[in-house]
Amino acid sequence: MYSQHLLSRALFLGCCLCVVAVQAPAQDPRGEIQVKIEDEKVVAAPDAVAEIDPQQYARIQGVGNMFVNVNVNNQNIHLGYIQTMFHLDGQVVFPGNPPGRMVAQNQPLRPGKGKKPRTGFMSIYEVGKMTITQEMEIVPTRAKPGQKRRLDAVMVRYFIDNKDERPHTVGTRVFMNPFVMNNRGTLFAAPNQPNKVLNGVELKGKQVPSYLQLLQRPDLKNPGYIAHLTYNFGSSFVMPDRVVMTGQAAFINQWDLRVMQSNGISALGFYWDPKEIKAGGKRQFAYAFGEGIAPSPEGDGLVSLVLGGSFEPGKVFTVAAYVQDPAPGQSLTLELPPGMQRVEGKVRQPVPLADDDGNCLVLWKARVLDAGRHSLRVRSSTGISHTKIITIRRGT
């Protein structure tokens, strides 16, 4: 793995147009090699990011005290309201109740990057010098190749800000009663639990899946309608520590749920267990609920391309693709022009697991066969492509 310093330096270099002079052998009368590297505009495939169906399929209702109601295509995917509660310094706390107070309820969301408007609500709960902000936003989900992304999920973000001069311990639980279409006993499936219908199961730590499927029918071959709970949004948001798929009678106390069979009335709780937030510290986490799988709001496998080594014909140079917060199953493909040759690394490579900062690296080695103007391209399975224009000539 590489350091954050190395990544920052590589990202800086990758954004620059550079001119490189490579000294040719003294006996070569043609003089030294002149290399000019330029970045073409990053291109997104129509089904990757740019094309979103403008119709809003998901609906969100914020009732107050951080309760949430979600439906898709005017269909139920849960009963009643999705409830959030907190575990603050050993005490179970319900938003809006003492010892805290709501200082904002279902206010319009602030604009996003580039002042882009967002559809949804924001609420703020204040406990002493602790501020907990909840954002609920309609978001587009992943699309199959050739299809538009649909606005069919709600992403719920939590931002916890400890403005106190001492640490506080904060945990969060989200609870719901799944009800997909017509089934109060909705059961579950997960990509890391193959060939299983999950009923009365707790998944902890690394077992927590990137997303959870809520099945209209408990049949993996014929599940009917499938709703998705997305948990993995890269390093920017902490994933839940555990997910409890259980039944309505599972309550042990206000906070804890026992693991039990649903017995026809399903319940679901997922937890960010109590953790200390230092004085002046912050913590943020999120989930999304709807029809599709929601991508990371902070970047979905963003790629930065950096070249190094010698571009003299016959010599070897390196193609380094730095990936931030890799998308599930993401891969990169190297496309070389006729005047270049790949010498190391498969044409298509899966993006490896990220380091603790959410970053990883894919490498190739290649050589220049002929001088001239060459277009080198790296395509991501997420639909984004990066191109470097490399002009090589000899001069005195």
C-alpha cells in the first residue's frame, strides 16, 4: 500500500501537463527525446454518471424527531416509520427528547457541490455541546448497462460534532419493520451470504455486507420485488458495526434486540456501536434505503492516472492508476495505441482492496515502439475513462 503523501503527490502530478526531456545516448545523432504529456477531458459513459432519469420514484416523509418514511413507486417497503435513537454516555436518548432538543426539523437541504440543488430534509438534535445532524436525500442508484440511473432510494446521513471540551461516547441504532409490497414477514439476503435466505441472523464487523436485500418472497430464485439497504459508501462514512435481522418480539430493552426468527413479523435493527468522540472531534455515517443500490456520494471509484519512467522508444514506462473509494467489483482496462506495447500487467485488472484511507493502486508497464503522438487510455468499469496524449519527438 502507499502513503497518503504519495497519493497526494501523484494526484497533483497527474493533473499537470508536463514536458519531459530524456537524454538519448551520446552516439545518437538525432539528439534527445522530447516528451509532452497532456490530459484529455475525463469522459463518463452515458449510463455511468451523467444520465439520470429525471422522474422521482422514491418519496420521503420526515415526520419529526428524525423519524423517516420511505416508499418507492407508491409501494410500501416498510411499516410505519424508520426510527433513529442514540446511546450517549451510557444513556439511551431519543431525538427530540430531554436531555436534548431539536434545533431544526425537516428543513430543506443545503445545495451540494457546485451549488447543485438536493431533494430532501435536514434535522438537527442538540444535546449539550453535542450536535447531531441528520440529512435525508433522494439519490440515484446504480444502473445496469444501457439503462438510466433512477431516483429510487433515500440516503440518510448522520454528522456528529462534539463541540465540547471533553470526549463523549455516542452510538446510533436505526430500527424498522420491513414490509415489502404485501409481506409483513419480509426476509433478507446479502451478497456475502450466498445461497441463503437470512432469518434470525446477526452479522457483525466484517460480516456486515455492502448492501442488504429485502425480499418480497423468501425464495432466492423467485424473490419478487427486492428492496435494498446500502451500507458501504467508502472511507468517508463508517459502516454499521452490526445488523440484526429478527422478529417484532425481539426487544430486550430500549436499545438491544435479541436474535430470533421473524415468525411472520420481521424487524431489523442496525447499529453503530458506542464509540468515543474526542473533544472537538467528528463522526459521520450513512445508509440508503430504496429499490436500487446507492453509490458513494463522495466519489464512486474515482481514478487518477499518473505516468512515469522513460518514453524513449524501446524503454519501459509505468502506468499507475490511483483509485479512491473503489466501487464494488470495479475493474480497470488499459488501452494502448499501435505505437506502444504492454509488457507487464493484464489488460483488464480488478481493483484491489483499499487501504485504511480508502485508496488503492493498479499498475501496468509498457514500452514505446515508435515516436509520434499516442493516445493512452484507462477505462473503468464504472463508465469513466481517462486519456493521456503523449507526444514523443527527437530534437537537438
